[in-house]
Amino acid sequence: GYEAHLRGDFSAAIKAWGPLAAQGDAAAQFNIGNLFDFGKGVKEDNVQAAYWYNKSAKQDNANAQYALGWMYENGEGVKKDLVKALLWYKKAAEQKHSGAQTNLGWMYENGNGVELDHTQAVFWYKKAANLGRAEGQLNLGIMYKKGLGVDLDQSKAVFWFEKAATQGYANAQLNLGVVYRNGEGVETDYIKAAYWLKKAVKTGHSAAQTNLGWLYENGKGVAQDYQHAFSLYQKAAEKGQAEGQLNLGVMYANGKGIKVNYKKAVYWYRRAADQEQVEAQLNLGIMYKYGRGVEENYTQAVFWFKKPAEKGYAEAQTNLGLMYEYGKGVKQDYTEAILWYEKAAEQDDVTSQLSLALFYKFGKGVRKDYTQMFYWYKKAAELGDTGAQLNLGFMFQYGKGVEQDYEEAVTWYKKSAERGHPEAQASLAWMYENGKGIEADLKEAIYWYKKSAEQGNTKAQLKLGIIYKNGNGTVEDYTQSFYWYKKVAQQGDAHAQLNVGIMYEYGKGTTQDYTNAVYWYKSAAVQGLSEAQTRLGWMHENGKGVEQDYSQAISLYKNAAKNGETNAQLKLGIIYQNGKVAAEDYSQSFFWYKKVAEKGDANAQLNLGQMYEYGKGTDENYTQAVYWYKKAAEQGDTEAQLNLAVMYKYGTGINEDSSQAVFWYKKAAEQGNTKAQHNLAVMYASGEGILENFVLAYKWANLAAARGNENAREMKNEVKKRMTRTQIAEAQQLSLEWQQNQSGAEN
């Protein structure tokens, strides 16, 4: 029978083994069962296979016991019964059947048909491994790698992986390749990883194809080859290997080894996601979020983010938090956002830690809490995030959420700065410059400003210019200042070009040169920098470095004004109001003043109020005049305060209100406006809108008179006639104190 079986003559084998099996020969019974099991010479029949295996197994044939155990485990030819499977595996295992020992170990490892027992699993895996069973060796290695039933021992894991791998067992070759790739129990060795993975790939092992593809994608242990990586991922993906499907999707999304194709990326992400591959589910959510390869759909994005998030995948939890934070695909819910951010943050997800810090900073869904803000920035900073290190330095510097500590601020700025964060470099430079938390050292300050400036940090670049320009702690050096401004300007930085233009215009650090000033202003202006357009307009208006050209000046002012440049808008307002550069046009003047006024510029608000009051460029409208005077007045514009007081006094555009008139006269007077001081003196002298008070009337009249106001001088003399010497002395003392306070404020 054996000879016939070997030459593939299964009919002859059946004729030889059939009678022996019927007579009770255990080996023949097993062989007949095997023929039925695999359909050799007969129609495949699992019931018949189980029948003959059972007969042989009862006679202690180990192969039959193993086969019968497998039939019971998988419910083939018999009703699935894990307890019986365990029983037959154990009988065969006790006869040193390595396959049965391996399967028995697996049942103990997973608690199938018996209570889970990792120690027993290891016991049987060892038995099989020592008999040379590759699968048993692999499984034993895995137990050592995970520390299940034995002490965790990566070196022993590698030992058994190698034993199985050298027998050509693909799963072991895969595991050994992964071990060398990740440096688990051995030094990372991408060449060895590639060696073993290639062996497994030759057998068509899909997971090995994926892992080898990763090596080719990243050029680890092999020459980087995106196309070969793509090919390997594709083979694995087509076999249903989830990680291969994921990686293939990534290749399509990023255009590695293949032209970018978001639709195919989505297709493969979905295939992997349907197999519960968490990263694929995350990526699929991202595709829906941004409408790549599918129609943008925030609801679907949330659906796919939630799946891996609920399994504890930190990056998905972060993305889900973002959706709740901004109300994308779900109702905006800061509490829910915080919940998911916290889950991810506790897994050291830096993005979520930073988000939580911002939630506590701005009080989104929680009370503002600098202590919590500090806590999360510190978490992210300790994980090496340079932005968090910068913010932690800031919190120590300003005592936000923690006791102010300049030394700690310097420590964190330095950590971030040394890793190249330009803003941290600039902050560290400032600490050195000002001797905060570290000994003042301008040389070090300049070193770090330069580091930051070289990365294009405008603040640092301008700071270097300012340091040399003003001589802060060093010799004033306009040449160096000009050098730094120009260095950045030549790299195309518009703000630096503007500053170089200013230095040329005023001859600072270089020979005064209006032509070069125009050149640099123009360089910045063509990049859309409004201030440069405004300055260039002034050069054209006044014929400096360029032929005088009013139309070009107005054109430049308008370009800057359209971009919201306040000075340009004011320039236009003045130009059209005065009619010097262009034809007088109050309507245009009104238009531009209103633009600037609505942005909160006090000077424009004052001018707009005057245009409403006198009907210039618009219908006369005292109510609107009052409105705009008040806007400017509230920002401290003294002329607007004076005009508003007059409107209240005479009931122009608003109900007459002497007390409000006094209020606004006083505001302007305290800022030194002589007309307001005189008018306030009149109010005090007459008791209009306030209690009569000759002392204060004299004080304000005296102050205005001292600054050349003749009406105030006359007023002072009139009030003086009605005062005692004591009152006059008191008023003069009050005047002196006011002047001294003003001098102190100005200094």
C-alpha cells in the first residue's frame, strides 16, 4: 500500500489497506482515514475520515489521535467538540507526537476546551520544540517574547525563532525578520531582517511581503525602491493581508512607487478597515474628512475615527476629539472633545496634550486653568515636543500656572532652541540679553538671535537690526543693523526689504540713497506689503528717488488702502480733503476716513466726525458726528474729547448735558489740551454741569494760559478777582502738581 501511495496509485493503496483496516490494523485504518480526509482515490468524505481515524486512535495510533483531535477542534466529519479535541491531542502528545504537542499547547494558551494555562502551554511547546517541530519552536519563541508562562526573555525568543526559521518555516522567518527589524532581543539589523523576510516571501507569506515592502519603502537593509515596495504591498493586499492593504493605500495616497490615486487609496484603506485594522480605519476617516478619493463627509469621518478610538488608538482619539471640538460630523461638544483628547493624551499623544493645554488656556468646555495648561504642556515638553517646550518656558517666565522661575524658563527655552525651534531661540536670546534666569550675556543673545534669524524668524532678524541700531548692550552700529536687515531682504523677506528701504531713505548704516530706498520699497510693495506701498507712494508724491508722480502715488496709496493699510487710507483721506495732490473730493475723503474709522483708528474717527458735523462729503449729520467723536474720544483723542464736550454743552446731535460736557472737557484737559482746559475752567467758574469751584477754575485757566491760551489768561484774571489769597495759593499748587505729574508721565 505504501509503495502504491508513493507513486500516486491511490486505488491500489486502497485495495491493499482496505482489508487490513477491516481486520483492525491501526496503521491501515489511519491510512484509509487519511485518503478519505484528502480525497485521494476516493471522494473526499470527512465523516468516513473521522470514522477510520477513530478506529485507529482507539488502538493508540498517535497519528490518528492527532488527526482525530484536529477533526474535533475544527468540526470536520464530527460535531465540533474542543474537550474531545483536547483529549485526543493529549493522548497523541503523550506518545511524543510533536504536532499534537504543539496543538495541545495552543489550546492551553488560548483556553480552548480547557482552562487557560500559559505554563502548560509552554510545557507542551517545549516538548514539541525539542523534538524539532518548527511550529512548536515558533510558538515557544512567542511565549518567551511575550513573557507568557515563562519569564520574558527576548534572547530565548530569538533562539527558538531561528531554530524554526532554519527549517524553512515561513511564520518563524517572518517573526525573526521582524525581531531584527525592531531590535527585540538582538541589535537592530535591517540586513538580517531583509534576509529572513525574503525567505518567507519566497513561500508567498503575505505578512512577510508587507514587512519586506516596508524595508524597501524606507531603504532599510536594502536599496530604497518604492516600486518594489509597492509590488510587495500589492501582493500581500490581494491576499487579504490587512497591513499590506493599509500600506498599499498609503502608497497610493502619497504617490510612492505609483501615481497618486486617492480613490484607490480609499479602496485599500476600506479593505483593511473592514478587517478592523485600526490605522486603516483612521486613514479612511481622514480621507472622508478632507474629501480625498471620496466626497467630503464629516459624518463618515467620525464613524471611522470612532472605531479605532474606542479600541484605544491614540491618533484616532485625537482626530475624534477634533471633530467634537469643531462640530464636524457631530454636534459641537467641548466636553466630549476633552474626553477623547484625555484618552489620547494619557497614551502620550502630543497633539492631544497640546489641545488640552489650549482648552484650559482659553476655557473651552472647562474653566480657564493655567495650572492644567501647564500640566499638559509639561507632559508634551517631556516627550520632546519643541513647541510645548517653548510654551513651558513662557509659563515659567511669566508665572502662568506655576511660580515664576526664570531659570526654569531658560532650561526649557534651551531644550527647544537646541533642537532648532526658531521662536525658542529668539526667546532664549532675550533671556540672555536681559539677564533673566541666567547671567546677562549679549554675545550669547546675539548667537541665538542669529540662529533664529537664519531660520527666517522675522522677530529675531529685526531684533538683530534693533540691537545694533540702538546699541543695546553693545556699540551702536547702524552698519551691522543695516547688514542684518539687508541679509534677510536679499532672501526676499518683504518686511526686511521695507526696513532696508527705511535705512536707505534716512541714511542709517549706509549712505542716504532715495533711489535704493525706492528699489527696496518697491521690492516689498510688489509682494503686497502695504506699508511698503504706502512709503513708496510717499516717495512718488514727493519726488524722492523717483520722478514726482501724483497719480502713481495715489495708485500705490489705493493698493495699500485696499489691503487695509491704515496710513495709506488716512493719506487718501487727507489728499482728497485738502485737494493738493488730487482734485478736492470730500466724497472720496469721507469714504477713506470711514474705512479707517470703522477699524478703530481714532484720528480717522475724529476726521469723520468733523465731516459729518460740517457736511463735507456727506450730508450734515450731528448725531453721526457725536457717534464718531465719542469713538475717538473713548480712545483718548483729545480733540475728539473737546468736540464731544462742545456737542454735549450745546445739545448738538445729542441731548444737552452739561455734566457730560464737563466729563469730556476734563478728559481732554488732563491730557493737556488748552482749549479744553479753558472751557473746563469756564464750567467750574459758572457752576455749569458741576458745582462752582473757583480754585479748580483758576487751576485749569492757569494751566491753559501758561501754554499760550489768551482766553484762558483773561479767564484766570477774572476768576482771581473772586478768590481769596489762600484759594489762589491752593490753585497755583494744584497747577504745579499737575505739571509735575505730566513731566513724570512723559519721562
